[in-house]
Amino acid sequence: MPVSDSVDRESGTETGGEETPDGLPINELFHSLQGEGTLAGVPSTFVRTSGCNLRCWFCDSYHTSWEPTHAWLGLEEILAEIGTRDADHVVLTGGEPLLHQESVDLLEALDERGYHTTVETNGTIYRDAPIDLASISPKLESSTPTPERAPADADAGEWETRHERDRIDVDTLARLVETYDVQLKFVVTDGDDMPEILELLDDLRDAAAVPIRDDDVLLMPEGATRERLAETRTRVADLAMEHGFRYTPRLHVDLWNDAPET
Ligand SMILES: C[S@@+](CC[C@H](N)C(=O)[O-])C[C@H]1O[C@@H](n2cnc3c(N)ncnc32)[C@H](O)[C@@H]1O
Ligand SMILES: Nc1nc2[nH]cc(C(=O)O)c2c(=O)[nH]1
Ligand code: SF4
Ligand SMILES: [Mg+2]
């Protein structure tokens, strides 16, 4: 299903009202290899919902956050599309997929059908759902859309404040790590990001009733393009080795650069 370049129906979460029942705003749905994290390389079907409660300046899924577009698909339509792909792993991503109550229904239906589910989330929203891997990417200060960093054509104004206010919620993160198998996947540019990661891990380890292993912590280089990744990845790999955390590549960027549906 190609990237949607329009909005075919208003989403409740975007208008501040109730979500329209039975369905989700879908930006794209495609088959690829999981490009990030502990399951990198696994053939997977990606379902990308539209709409996000944050606005990272570097967001590689601009059409789900800064300029959200979608086609509204019913759950049965989404399941049928997934069924046509030859993969038993499904990655629910966005935007922020846990904004939508209907994501829980989709995850339940996928679980009933025997799929392995990964949810890519910024970790600011908790929902109770059958999630096999919660792939949490807490957003660091370096993601905030300051005037210097915000996309040139974007209406950044109030988003700088909202992003900074909402990007970290330790209690929600603790609940997620207590409930699900998790990976904590930090987007890193350079060593300046490390003190904040270490401090957040300290806070989270204090707050959570389960251990968080260094093995559950992944450093991922910032970069939506091959050119940008070439600048960041060696530095980030060195930081991972220095701190005893994992490094994750962005295989899809290496393979297909920033092409849609990859
Ligand atoms: C588009 S987000 C959607 C899921 C959720 N909103 C989140 O941020 O985790 C999917 C993944 O891409 C990562 N990401 C987005 N833009 C990136 C960039 N420019 N460089 C590296 N990772 C990026 C996010 O941190 C997240 O792990
Ligand atoms: N191949 C591929 N792997 C991914 N892993 C997480 C992604 C995401 O955007 O959430 C993603 C993506 O967009 N493409
Ligand atoms: S939280 Fe995820 S989808 Fe939202 S702006 Fe940041 S990277 Fe993009
Ligand atoms: Mg992506």
C-alpha cells in the first residue's frame, strides 16, 4: 500500500475528539526487513499509523508527525492486507501507534492469528495489549524542535514546548518495562547525548520493579539518509562499546536510503 498523501477522514486524536470506532489512520503498510534493533534482518510487515504526540526535528516519518496524512482502514482491511504478505512478524509503528485505542484491537487480532508483534513507540503512552516486543525509543533533549533545528517549512512554535514537556514520562516507561519484553532504543548523535541516557536509566531502574539490563539498551545512530548515517554511525558504535550497551544499525537506510515503504 503506497504512502498516503492525503487525509481521507479526520482522526479523533488529531481533532481532540473521540477516535472513530473500528479502524486506524494508516500512512503506509508494506513488507520489508526489520531494520532496527534486536530483530534486525527479520522479514516483517510494517503497519504505520499516522499522528504523533511529539515532533522530533529529525523525524524520518514526517508524514505521520509534522504533516500527517493517512487513509482510514478498517481492522478487517488491515488484517487482509497483512495476510497477503508472507511474514509472521508484524511491526506496528507510526507516528505514535499507542495514541490510538484501536491499535489494541489490531494487536489482539494479530495475536489471535499467531503473529509476532513488535510495537515501535516513543514510550509516553501505556496501553494493555498483546505485544511481543515493545521497542521503546525515549526521546532525548537533542530531539526537541528548537527554532534552529525545526524543519524549515514546519509550524514548530508551540511544538517545541509540547515536545519538551511530554517527551519523557518515567512512570509510563516503568510500566512498559514491567509489562513487556522491551528494548530501549536511543537515537544518538554524539557523546553529548550520553549523560541524559545514563541519568534516565538511573531514574528508570529506580522506578521499575524489574531489572533493566545493559543488553536491553541500544544506541542507534541519528540519520534518515545514508549520507547522514555515514557521519554518525562510527561515533555511536564507539559510544556503545565504551558504555557496554548494544549498537543497532539502520539496515533499511543502508539498503534503501530514505525510500518510502522500506
Ligand atoms: C518514526 S518512529 C515511530 C515510532 C515512535 N513514534 C518512536 O519514535 O519510537 C520509528 C523509529 O525511528 C526512529 N527515528 C526517527 N527518525 C530518526 C532519525 N532521523 N534517525 C534515527 N532514528 C530515527 C525513532 O526513534 C523510532 O525508533
Ligand atoms: N525496514 C524498516 N525497519 C524499521 N524498524 C522500525 C521502523 C519504524 O519506522 O518504526 C522501520 C522502518 O521504517 N523500516
Ligand atoms: S516520536 Fe517518533 S513519530 Fe513522533 S516525531 Fe518523534 S520519531 Fe517521529
Ligand atoms: Mg522508520
